[in-house]
Amino acid sequence: MKRSLLIIVIVFGTRLISAQYSQLQLGDTTKPAYPYILPIMGDKAYEKGFDLPKPVGIMLNYFVASQDVEIPEIEVGFSDGVLPDVPLTDISDLIEFERVHAVAHSITFRPDVWIFPFLNLYGIVGKTYANTFVELSYPVQMKSEAHLDGFSYGLGTTGAFGLGKYFLVLDGNWVWTMMSNFEDPVQSSVFSQRLGRAFHIGKNPESNVAFWVGGMRVRMGNITEGTIQLKEVLPPETWDAKDQLVEDFYIWYDELSRPEQIKPNVVLTKRIVDNVIAPAEGEGIVSYRLKKQPKQEWNVIIGGQYQFNKSWQFRAEGGVIGNRKSLLLSVNYRFGI
């Protein structure tokens, strides 16, 4: 059950655009023709003096994020192969979470292409690894940790605009992650905006460094369903203290009135706790359906990029203000067609 509380905060970085004017000197009368097919109208932007990036790129991203998760609704079912199965039962008003915290790591490839000088389209494919840490405060105190991995895929679009010496980048992407033990992919959407400026460095006209600040909003599909074996839910330290866990539960259970003891959510919880002890030793199967949401949708991001030349760029970006903390490291290779 606790493993199902994972929130996949899959946030992939957007491609930075340096929509700057080239430094044409007074008296320049000739200029080579724009050499690439894309973007559409790229030749016209180039003739007006815009310094365009190479139109096609392949980016390798490493991303890590951590954030708290809220679980307003949760249903659980149980099967032990002996007694009749317990169908999904709402236990939202029975259990209380002290904290649910998720940490996700991902490695992704992101091919992209500039369709217009101001519009980029890209795809996302990669691998995600995630840990969920759960602290239960009622009816018993318990900590749990779950480890998951999955395959991610998605698409996105970036709009870039020049504002004098500054640039504005708007980005949105949609990602689906198929995690182990989840029946359906977890869908997330990310919208972000960045305002920054690029500075030329050295004598190489293709080399620059850029800095920006912005905001990011993350939303995800809020319903997760799946099944998991009970013994996979609890970490080793909880199994080592299972006798205390069972004792604490029965202290709480014995204080309930008879009408309270026969409530479906209490009966279900007792079946699960009894499955922890011998001879079952957690062999039962827990089914779950829960509604989840990030504790905070928005956070502040700051970042920078070093462009060695128009073929190679290196980037770092961090989420520094807000409940969600993140770090993105990227290397980008670009070429023309």
C-alpha cells in the first residue's frame, strides 16, 4: 500500500534559447545565406540579424527532485488466499499520515527540432527511479519506504522570444511514466517560464554564458491503482519491530467499541495486521486506489548554461524555493539539416 503513494515528479528541462541579435558591424554589405532547411522562416530571421541555434538537437538530462505529497483519499483491498477477499474499502477517515515524501531520479534523452524561429517541439524518453517515504501516525506509528522504477515517455513544446537584451522562454510538456506495480501510467504535466540574459565570453562569437530565473508548475494524474505483496510494503526495520507494531495496533483495537470494531475499514486493517505475523509473514496481496496531489504545485527555479559553440551546450538548473527541490544537469548536441 505504501509503495503506491509514490508521486512521480517527472520534470524535464526545457531547451534554452538565446534569441539575440548578431553583432553586425556598420558597413557590412554581404552575408552568407542561411544554410539549413529548418526552422521555417529561419532564413528571414537570419537576414534580420537574429542569431539562431542549430535547428536539431539531442539532449541528455539527469534530473532529481524531492517533494511532499498529500493523500486526501485512499481505498485498500486485501487477499490472503485463505479467507474471502476484502474489496476496495475507503480508509481515508481511519488512517492519518504524518508525512509522505517522494524522491525521483530520471535519465532521459530529448530530441528536439525548431519548427519556427520561435517554436520548438521535442520528445522525451528515459528511465525513472523513485523512492517514497511514508510516516503513518494513526492508528499506529509506522515508517515505510518503497523503491520503484519505470519507463517514461512524453512530448513538449517551447516558445522563445527576444526582449531587447533579454529572452523569455515558455515551456510545457506532458509525460507518462509506467511504474512497476501501477496498473496505468502516471501522467504529469509541467509548465514553466524563464526570463534571462546571455553574455558573450572570449573572442569566440559562438561562445556565451546565460543565466535565468523563473517558475515551474507541476500537475499529475491524481488517481493511482495497483497491487503489491504486503511483505514488500514494509522496510526491514519495520519487520524487525513487527511484534511491537502488532501490539500497538491491538491496544488501539481493544479500546474500540464493538460497533466500531466491525466497521469495514477496521475489519480490513485488522486482516492486514494479522497477515504480518506468522505463519503468513506478509504473503497477502494488497490492492489500492488512491488520490494524490503535490503539496505545492509551484516553485522557483534558477539556472545557467554555458555554450561552448553552436553544437555543444552544458546546462544546470535548480528548484530552490518552494516545497519541491530539484536539480537538472544537461548536455546538448545540436546540428543542422
